[in-house]
Amino acid sequence: MAHSPHTTSEISIREITMKKIVAAVGLLAVMAGAASAQGGGGGGGRGPAMSPEAQDSVQLSRLFNGVTLNADQTAKAKATITKAREGLMGMDRQAPDFREKMTEANGKRNADLKALLTADADKAKFDENAAAAGRGRRGGGL
């Protein structure tokens, strides 16, 4: 019978060490998954916080997706979105009527933005985009 070059104590030490390594790797994987599920901070789990200007640009592209704006319309739309955002920032988020005031402010912003459009097809597309943006904030509108 062939004789193993390793003693029983060497094999058991290797097995224990290997089990510790596997357990540590498993624990790290679980911890990384939990941290990822929490969103990594900032923005409520939606990734890093954007600058106000970036938020305005995202809102502009969402609301006017599929709508062609000229330079004048784009400048006016950006100014309207910025003014609306600044107005919302000045509101007391803890006030009992905050949601009502926010909805009213967003409705006014959307009416002002839609007034920049001339073609009925663009207005219809804007309405579609605005409705989709509202559903996205409320988890699909359900």
C-alpha cells in the first residue's frame, strides 16, 4: 500500500484552514449582497445623488422624450423646470399639506411646459411622458 506523504494532522489542519477560507468568502459575499441591496447610500437607494442641474436635465429629457424642441423652447423649458424645482425645495416637506402643494406645483409646471408646444402630436406625447413620470415616482401607479 502506498504511503501518503502527509500525516493525518497535516490533512486535518488543511481541511480546517480551507473551511475557514470558504466560510470567510461566503460571509463576504453575503455582506456585499446586503450592502448592494441597501443601495449604497444617497438618493434613497437609487444610486449617488445628482446635482440639481443634472436632475433638471433628466426631468427635461423624460418629459420631452420624443418631442423636438427648438433652442428657444429648450431654454424656456429648462428655466421653468429650474424655477419649479427651486419652489419645491422651499416647501416644508413635513407640512401636512406638502403632498397637495407639491402636486399643485407639478401640475402648474407641466401646464407651463406644455404651453411651449405648438403641435397637437407633441402635446399628446408630452402628456404621455408626464403621466409615465408620475407613475414612476409612485411605484407604477398602483
